[in-house]
Amino acid sequence: MAMTRREFLRNGAGAFTIGLAAPAFLAELARAQGAGSRSLVVLYFGGGNDALSTLVPYTDTFYYSRRPTIAIPAGDALQIGFDRGKTALGLHPRLTGLRAIFDDGRLGIIQRTGYENSSRSHFLGQDIWGSANPVNPQTNGWLGRYLDTLPSPVNPLVAWDALREVPRALMGDHVSVPAIALASAYTYASPNAGTEAALERSYTQRIASHVPADRPHLAFVNGSIDAAMNTLDKVALVTKYESSLTYPTSGLGVTMKTVAGAIAKGVGTKVFWVQLGGFDTHASETTAYPKLMTELNDAVSAFYSDLRSQGLLNQVLLMTFSEFGRRAYENGSVGCDHGAAGLMFVMGGAVRGGLYGTAASLNPDPKNPTLENSGGDVHYETDFRSVYARVADGWLGTDSTALLGGDFRRPDLAFI
Amino acid sequence: MAGFDESIRHLLRRAGFGASPQELAYYGELGRPAAVEALVDYGQFDDDVDAFIGAPGYVSVTARGTFAPNTVINDARQRWLFRMVHSARPLEEKMTLFWHNHFATAYSKVAGAYGASDATRLMAAKASEDPAKQQGQVETIRKMCMGSFRDLVIAMAKDPAMLVWLDGRFNTRQKPQENFGRELMELFSMGVGFYTESDVYAAARVFTGWNLKRTAAGTGDLSPVYEFAYNAASHETSAKTFSFPVYADGSRTIPSRSAADGMQDGIDLITGVVSYPATARRLVTRLWNCFVSELNPPPEAFVNEIADAYLANNYDLRLVMRRLLRSADFRDEANYFTKYSWPAEFVARSLKEVGWAGFSVNDAVSQMVNMGQVLYEPPDVAGWEQGPGWVSTGGMLARLNFAAQISKAQVTGLVNAVKPYAKTPDAVLSYFLDRLTPSPYDNAAYGDLRSYLTASGAWTGSDTQLRTKVPGLVHLIVGSGEYLFV
């Protein structure tokens, strides 16, 4: 692979570390360089992901007896080996690309993530995961608090929310996160053209630049308009991103391509927030879930390959979560109801892949310690804040104990 | 326009979608107390707004082929926006929107079950226009939005789209399904903190057998009928005990009943939750946030008074709304402009204030996607994230871009209207601030608007200058933070 000096500088030394026996100093260089331009991509599975369909304990006979119609057949699960509790596990059959990343050693799967007294409410659950505060969840988000620690002036694109509204996790006191659901629609229109249009744009920003102290709500709205004006040009740059890879045309595919574009164009975004919705599978799960897994797999695989081919993989950590897992047993509508613990994926060039934690036994015996709610729901093993703590300490470079208001560090959770 | 009490504009922004000059004149002549009565007691006005779709002088719609608001969801969205702009019963539309958000049901899941055409029928069809007299959920809401809340909840529990949306159709005694029972308590009535997980399981059992029936006249029937059907064989007949009183005598247990009589379980539970004091207080607070203020919390006395009135009058929503709109708190100027407008409010109001000539609400439907509100498609069962939740960079750009679109479309009308004031830039600015009714600008922002008018050359008031600066100014005002508040 020939590379000009300019490309070397642009892509970074990381370009050499993949698939080649790169000299050690280059690998170190790549890592050090990455520290300044690292991105965290949070991918939220909206609706409560049925983790028992994502990661299948295909030798647990209770899995099949309690889920007679929705269980993934043992022969279909993509076997990935055993966890440290000796449970054999397999990925959902549609996750072929994720399995390949797992085989690359760049996908970590953290089992039974959750918290004590897990809320079965979507909305309370989202707030708890967003604030990282089960006791007082109506507070700023854990990532918003992180962004608040960054020194001023903060890049207006320091965080990129790919939804239309800003989730609690990104709410902070000082940094307002742009919501860029569709980069191609993130533009400024004018009834006029040419210099008059440019003049209007500058006046939109001038008017929004006022932050009246006695009208904090107006200051907040104006702050959003101002942030929009400050991010327009960088987002326009990202929309020009051309990938050598073909991304799927699904919603998540388009979004992941945009995220890759922002990373490749170096716009300085440290946190991306992406959502895949539709996980509230009370019914018809056997139809809906494979589609979700396909959308997930195809988009994330393309993203991974795209970044890898550009040598950008070491700059990215992708982390997934959902507000809860689902019930251990199915309901009468080929689905399952709200449950407790779920699972989290972590993926990236710096990730130490593999299975973390242990699977639940689905034995309905009420005394089964891996379940709760009379054997109905999976009981958590890893507090989700321990995962956040590792991300904070090991990737964002911020003190997790301050960020999370407590010590959730777990030395065995060294996925990064 | 000038001369009318600002309280009339405030009333129409809240109890309606702002005011066109004609509406302002009409309600202004009535005066505030009579205007409140006209808005609340809207049965005195004809329910004929749909007849004007496509008529000259009204905002237009765009159809692909035949305009089909009962079977094509995009057309249903256009029809609803048309009503928000033109209905003689603005509070009816406002309440319908309020309850659509409260019982937030999304078209897409229904379409997944029964296809696009039937899903539109189940969400939006007018019975009078449907071959099988199917009535969509939002039409049911429209008919019941000012009646008894108990009746409304029962209607929603039996609504075919709701039975699909929250999976009630799968709720059987063999496998109780919790989705509806949970949201009935969490979102439709009392709210988190007033029920337990075991109440959720009990509520699921209560509604076992509440199903829907689809009847087609044959394979070629394009308009099958969907209706509520209680399936006694699926009902779980044992007693159900709750952590809160279900009955007026304080009893917490719904007694064991025969399967044939089991539908009464659901009626009893709904009656129990709608009469629960926490439900009354939560409803009043939600109405306060939508109609009075999101920035100022409701005074305790206000909540008590309206909640008591709700409980003492068979959950009568018209009475509740009349009290609310007549209250001193509603009239208090401290509550003017203390609500973040919903995208639907923003769109309808700006069309009324800027003008709609030659404009199609279809363009609003597409911009509302980026503003974060697609009618008939709330993001989840909790409805839209309101207040500051509407505000994001992308959402603000979408509002700005909509303002650009309508100001461009109205250049000629706006220029003609302002010509009498075109001598000075101050008069032009003053005219538009009066016409567009934004919340007050501070001196600095006012100075910016003023300086925009002369930033590219001295003021002449020529047609050429007006045709550039007038739409630019309207764009800046309607796209500003000051205009977002209602």
C-alpha cells in the first residue's frame, strides 16, 4: 500500500498498525496520537434489548423451555466460545459481521449489565442510564458532566447527537450538544440569495448571541441557535465525505457513515450519540428482531471496516447499551416483556475483545441467584457504572470517581 | 390589529394556534370572557373546516393523485395541519393534539400490523368518510377531547390502534401481556411512584381478553372493519388486588368474576385510576404545562382547585378547561410567553401570522420531521419530549428554515401590507413586531433587527429594497428564540 507523506500525516500512524507487523514505536505513536483525537460512539438500543436473543446461551435447556417460540435454535447461534462461568454462548445468527470483529479481538461483550432494583419503565430506565444515577435520575447526564469538564473554549462540535432531541446522557450545564439527525438537512436557508443570504445568516447569529441574564430559557434557546450557526460549516464538510466502502441505506447505516465521515474529516468530535430503535419487542419478536440485528450488524460492520481501512480504528470506541433487558420467558405474543439486566458491546481498535462476566442460568428456581423477580428476570452482575468508569478512565481520560460520584472501578473489567 | 388586548393574543396562542388577523379581530370584538366561552363551548361553530380543503383563500395541500386523508398518512397529516390553521374550533384541535400526545400512539407500528392504508384509517379516518364507517383513534379523541376523562380512557383502551400499539390484542389469561396495563398507570393516569410492579402484573390480568376483531367482506374487501371485541375465553377470572384503592369504598381488590362478566374488571380499574387523586393532580399539572406555563410551576392552590373540580364533576374536561382558561393564573402576564411552542403550534401560528397564500402544508409536514414532531408518529408511548426537549440545533435550524420558506412564499403579500409604513425602517420593524407577536426583544436584539434593515444600504423604502428586506426580516423574527415562546 503506497502512501504519500500527506496521507500519512492525515491518516496518522495508526494506518500502519492494522494487518501489518508495525514497528513498536509506530504503534506507540499511534496510541499517543489517538489520545488527542479519540471518539466515543454510544449506540443506544431503544426500547429494551432482549439480550437473551443477542447473546444466546444455547446449551441452557431452560432457555429453550422458557422461550419455546422465540429462542434462537442452538444450530443457528454463531458460537463464540465460553465465558468464565463455562457457559457456551453464541451471537444472534444475523450478527455475522460482529462475530468477525469478535474473532479479530476487537469486540467485547459485557454480560448481565444493570443495577440494583432495575426499573422496568422505559423512561425511568433511560434517565437512570443517562444520568448514571439510580437514586436521583433527573439530573445532568454522565456524558454532559464529562463535556462540562473540558477546558474552554469548547469545540461546538465536541459532541454530536444523531437524534432530533438531546438525550439526558448528553445534558450538561455548560456544553450544549448539537442535534444533527440528518447531516444533509443541517443547513441554513434564506428567502434571499448571495450576499443578502449571508447577511441574514450573520444577523441570525447576532440576535442569538444575546444571552439575557433574566431570561435563562431564552438564553438557552439562543444558545442552541448560536451553536447551530457555529456547527453548520463543519457539518457541511462531513456531508462531503466519500467512503470507499458501501454502507447500508438503513437509518443506522446512514448515521454510521456520517460518524465515520466526521472522524475521517477530523472535526474534533469526542462523543457521538446514535440510536437504533424498535427493541420493545412485546410481540412478533421473531419477525422484528432479525431485522434489528441485520440493521445493527450491517451498519456497524461497515463502520468498522471503513475505519480500519483508513487506520482510524484506534481512535474510536463504540459502546452499546439499552435501558433494560427483557424477561427470561416469553409472553403469549411471540415476544417478551420488560426485564432487568442486559448486555453491552464495546468495539474499537483499542478494545480487548472477548466475553466479560458470566451468563445467567435461566433455571426458574426462585433461589437461582442469577435471576430475580421470582426467576422471571436476569439479575445484574456488572453495575453499568463500572463500564462507564472504565470508559471514563481508560478512554475519555477523566476521573471516573468524580464523574460518577463514586468508585465503580473494576480491575477485571479491563476491556480498554 | 393594534389596540386589542394582549390577553386575547395570549388566549389564542394557548387555547388555539395563534391568530390570523381575521381571528384576532373576531375574538377581540368579543372581549376576553366571551372569547373564552366561544373557544370552550365550540359546539356553536360548524364542524365544517374540511370542506374548505382545496378552496381558494386557504392554505393548500399537495396530493399525490387524489387527496386521501383517510387512507394516506401524509395526507392525514396535511389535513390536521389545515385544521389547525383554519378550524373555527381552535381549542378542539389543541385538545386533540394534547390527548394525542397523552395517549401517544404511532402510526408505524399499526402499519406494521395492518398495512399503510388500514393503519391510516385506524389513526385518522373520519367515520363519515370511510366506506366501513371506521373511525381513527385521533378522530375518536377529537370527539371526546372535552368530555369525561373516564370515557376517554375507556375509549382508548378499546381503540383498535391502541390494541395494536400496546399489544393488548395479545393479552391472554395463559400469557398476560403487561404493556397496556403498565402504561395505563405510568403514563395515562397516576404516573410513576403511585403503583408497584405487582400492580402491573395485576393490571395485565385485568385486561386479558380485551382484543380487536377484524372483519372483511371477502378477500377483495379494501375496507375491513376493525372493532373492539371482548374475548371471554381469554380472560383470567381470578381476583386482582392492587396497592391502591380501586373502588370508592377503598377496596383494593377487583373480585373474581365469570369470564362472561370479566370485561368489567377493566372498567373498574380504569374508573379506579381516573378517580385516584394522584391522577387528578398529574392531569392538572400536564394541562398547566401545555396551557399556562412550562417555566413557572403551578401554584398548589391552582392544582388543588382544578383537581378537586375534576374529581367532583365526573372528570369533566370541558369544565376543567373553562376553569383553567378563566383562572387568574392563566391571565397573569407573568405567564405570557412561558411555554416552548410545539412544532405544530409554531407551524400553524407562523402560517396564520405571516400568511399562507400559495403555500402548501405539505412543506410544513416535511420540515416538522426535522423540528422533531411528526403527527401520528410520537417517538414513543410517553409522547414528545416537550419544553426544552424541543430545542436542539437541528430543531432550531428546521424552524429557521421553515421561516425562510414561508417568508419567501409571502413576499408580495408582506410587501403590500407594509407599504403604508415603508417610509422608515423603524415603522417597518414596528409593523412586523405587532403583526408577528414575538415575545419582547431586549434592546440589543431589537437593535440588531433594526440594523439589519439598513446593513446593506441606506433606507429608501423602494420596492426592490422591500422585496429583499421584508422577507429577510420576517425570517429573522420567526426564526428567533423570542418567537419560539408562546
